[in-house]
Amino acid sequence: MPNELPLHLAVLRSRHEMRAVVHAHPPAVVAITLVGQRIGPSSGPSIFRQCISPP
């Protein structure tokens, strides 16, 4: 079971208009991480809070 599953389920359960969650690893993002760069604060728990907050 992927460790992201609880996050994806929480999003789907809290936002009934959403019908799917996509987990992707775009090549540009992989390249950024391979050279040791970070992609700002929009990751992990902050995404979770943004996704389940009321619109």
C-alpha cells in the first residue's frame, strides 16, 4: 500500500467534487531533486492542508 494513500483518500473524502487524485513524477521534478534542489514549500503536509481546506 503506498504511503500516500491516506492523503489521497482524505482529499477525495473531503472534496466531493473531485473524482480522482493523480500522483506523478514529471521528468523536470525528478531532475530538480537529482541535483539536490528543493521545490519550495508546496510539498507533503502543506499540500495536504491546502487540499482539504474548504474552498
